Amino acid sequence: MSLKAKFECRICWTIYDPAVGDDVAQIPAGTLFDDLPADWCCPVCEAPKVQFLLIENHHVGIDPTNA
Ligand SMILES: [Zn+2]
């Protein structure tokens, strides 16, 4: 599980980073995306949570071309 995963708005590409939180919505740092309130939306374009996509980190630390 990637509990600290970042999510990206598919409309304006704003990134929600759990390590930072969201000053606009007064979300404290350390709040996971899944723990955001249901009415949370993109601070830039006001897109709802469903418009956010998980940023995959599978390539970090593993180089498949060197396996
Ligand atoms: Zn957005």
C-alpha cells in the first residue's frame, strides 16, 4: 500500500501531496488523500476528488532495464 501516495488533478494537474496538505481547504499536513473530506475539491479548478489520479511510484528504486 502506498499510503503516502500523491494524487494529481486530471484537469489542471495540481498535485495533492499528503506531506503538505492543502492550505486552501485548511487540510493539515499528513492527511492522506483517502482521509480528505468527501466535499474536498481541487484548490485550483474545484474538481471533485474523483477527478484526481494516483501518481504511480513503481519506477522509483527499481530499474527494470537493469534487472
Ligand atoms: Zn484541478
